[in-house]
Amino acid sequence: MDIIKLFNAMPGAIAQGLIWGIMAIGVYITYRILEVSDLTVDGSIATGGAVAALLITNGCNVWVALLAAFIIGMLTGLVTGILHTSMGIPAILAGILTQLALYSINLRIMSNKANTAISANKYDLIVSLRNVRQLTLENPILIVGIFTAVLIAVLYFFFGTEFGCSMRATGANVNMSRAQGINTNSITIVGLMLANGIVAMSGALLAQYQGFADVSMGRGAIVIGLAAVIIGEVVFGKLFRSFWGKLLAVSFGAIIYYAVMQVVLWLGLNTNDLKMLTALVVAMFLAVPHWKGKLAARRAGSKGGQSHA
């Protein structure tokens, strides 16, 4: 096995991890802050890519396309939020319903084509795979890294406001939040909108990076997002305790995930087994906190027994 091939592939894994890390930040908002299981992301990330591809190929400015993807992504979160809060549908089922509808909508956006190409040779893109090994300002690692830092700074400010604190309180204890006069339904809807807007924005960046938008590009996105969240918490939980640090840990978790995937491919694993490996990686990292808790309880019990003796 040629280790040089692994090193050559790592810049691409880091860039892809950073882009998916933005998506994982959106997942973190619903999964950790709102305490809502939202499966809309499998569809909204593809929606963001489809919208960006449509606008860019029709001559729209790439930054405007990125903003449009964010807004459309927020609308997908709005649909899920209304299904959940106004129609009483459980959040996980509401997300599945929206995700299912988005598949047809994404096809319509791309003129009933399964994918749409947006080559860096034809369009002025923000990020592109062809620049990933170049030591220039156009390197996607640098661009997406700055983008992630700005996003984390904006979210840090937002969740420090009264509205942002209300959102965090809703996720922590919905009944207590209602007792304090917080409209928890509105808060949940806005949270879902914000999360899916960020996810769709990452989809727009991913479509530019890989050079095409695909109707199935979001398949399994929720698993990757959860993997990034859990890996970030397990690996960097003690190092990053502040809110902005937790968001940064999520981004690093996505990079670690893609780096591990790249190592596994380098070792010769069949690409058809990647989904199974992803499930195993997520299961292992989800189990780590549980094992740590049981170990700590046993140690506390043994110390208590010794003190009584």
C-alpha cells in the first residue's frame, strides 16, 4: 500500500469534511439544542445543491445562489415545523414526510434530471475540487474554513440573544419554557428553519465542490451529521466546553469522519461497504458515553463500598 496516495487524498477528505461539517452544525441545532430528531436534512441538503446548480447555470451570481439555497432550505424546515407543531405529527415522521416530498421537488428543480453539472471551467464557483491541492487563496480548505468560522461566530452571537436563549431553553425543558411564557411551537419552527437553511447552504457548497448537484446527494446525510456530532463530543468534549467550542468540535468531528473513511478506502475496503462502516462508526461513538457512564458508576460504587468498610 502506497502511503503517498493516502497523503495525496487527505486534502480532499479535509475539504469534504469541512463542507459536511457545516451540515453537521445544522444537525447539532436540532439534535442537541432543540432535542428534536429531524430527518429533513436528507432532502434539504439536496435541495440546496439543486437550487444553487439551477441558479448558477442560468447566470446567477454564486453568492446569490448560496443565499437562495439558504432561504429555500429554511422553507423546508418551515414545512417540517408546521407538520410537527400545527398538525401534531411526531418530529421524526414529519421530517420523513418532508424529505419524501423533497425528492420530487428536487427533480422538478433540476428539470426532471437526476443530476446537473456545474463545472468550474464554465462558472465562477466559490469552491472546487480541482483547487484542493493548490497552495492558493482558492483552496477550498481555506475558503470553507473561513466560512465555517464566520458561521460559528454568527451562531454564537445569535444564541446569546434573548431569542437564542429561548431556543436553548425550549430544548432543555419545554414545559418550563412554556411556564415562562415562551411560545415553544414558534421557537421549534424557527430552529428547524435555521438548521435546514444551514444544511441547504452546505449542499450548495458541496454541489460546487464536486462539480454537480444530484437528487440523491443527501442520502444518509443525517447519519454523517450525527457521526460528526458524536465524534466531536467524544473526542473534544473535555477540550471544548463553550458553545462556540462545541460547534467547532462538530466541524472537527466531520473532518475526522472523512479522514477515517479515506484511511479505510486506502486499506482496500470495498466502497460498497462504506454505508455499513458508517453505521458501525456511529454506533461505536454513540456507545462510548454510555460505557463511560457505566464505568464511572462502577468506580463510584466500589469507592463507596470501600469507604463503608
